[in-house]
Amino acid sequence: MNETRVPIHSDADIIAARHLGRKLAEQVGFSGSELTVIATAISEIARNIVEYARSGEVVLRPMNQGSRRGILVVAKDRGPGIADVELAMQDGYSTSKGIGLGLPGARRLMDEFDIDSKVGKGTTITMKKWIA
Amino acid sequence: MRVPILKQGDYLIASIQSALTDADLVQLRDDLAEMAGRYRARGIIIDVTALDVMDSFAVRTLRAITHILRMRGARTVIVGIQPEVAFAMVQLGLTLGDTMTALDLEEGLALLNRRREPR
């Protein structure tokens, strides 16, 4: 199983990213509801790229750490960046027409979640989910 | 892909066939708002059985659709939310608010029939 890179330019690419993420998660060994949870989290961070940065990419990679197995999802863009990450991670906060549940929601769905954002440079979101 | 909308009596049934892009969802909203008037629909069923993901955009749009159609005099029922989709929605923090839901198409039709008000 190798790394999959999904270029994100439009709303159709959001579907491609979550479809490929679900497929990889299935190969890693995730089951039923976890696959949906992972696909939903990917959908939120991929939409974040389309909405704020217009383009970027989602990288999907299997993880092996001792006996632990999981999936790594990285969303990268060179968009405007997030001025106040703490604020952006609050439920209900949105600078677009969204309901502001995308990023905090994705964090709740995954086991690990990290945002690295620099204004004017872009945003990288790293998420991990481990098989329970 | 455009969602097919069938007319049955004074109900409209939109049955989603595959994953929808954001643009497809917005198209569905506009189609239903227009058809509700053209066919004088009193009830709308949106069948989401085929959706394997309902993220914040999908939920926001479905809620908007039910509110718009309510203003157009029709009741909307969302049917067929899959168990794992419901699980992920709850974990994400999404709710459907006051939107009516039913297990499947049959239950959705029964719900609309019970809610019928004489015109």
C-alpha cells in the first residue's frame, strides 16, 4: 500500500478524496462505521481547501507503528492561511458561508489532529486515525 | 449528477443515486423549490440511502431545502440515512434541527399521509 495524492481544485475532487480515503482505510483494515467517519473527516478538510484556498492536495498514507495500524491524512494548500487557528477550531466560527463545524468536526472524528497555518503562505492539516 | 425527481400524487420524491457534489446539492435545492410550485406539491421526500457521507455542507443544504419548501407550503421528509452515516454525523456535531426524518421511503410516505392537512 502506497501513498495516494489527490489534487483538489473543485467540489468534485472532494468526492474523489473521500472515496480514495475510504478505499485506503478499508485496505488498512478499518471497518464499517470507521470508514464513514474517516471519509467524512476527509470531506471536511478537502472542502476547507476548495472554500478558502481554491486549490491544494490531500495526501493519504497507511501508518504502521509497532502493532498499531492506521491512516494518515494530510491536506495542504498555499491559500491565505488562517489568522487565528484557535478561533477557527471553535464550533460555529466561519468566515465563509459555512456553519463553522468543518474543522472542529473533523477533529472530533479523528484521533489526532494538527493545524499548521501561516497567513499568506498556506495551511497544512494533519489527521490520524488508528484502528481501535 | 442531477438528482431525478418523481411526481407521485401531490408528493415529489427525489431519490439520490450516488455521491453528490456541492453543485449537485445546490441544483437539487433549486429544482425542488421550482417543482414544488409547478406541481403544487404538498409533500417532498428526499431519499439519501445512496449517500455514504453526509458532511456539514450536505446537512446545511438539506436543512435549507426543508426550510425553503416549508415556505412554499410543502413538508419535507429525509429518508434512508444509513446507520454509519448517522453515527458520523452525530460525532461531527451535525443535527438536522426540526427536519422530519423516516427510516425509508415507505415510512416517509406514511409520515406525510398522517401529516396531511385539508387544504
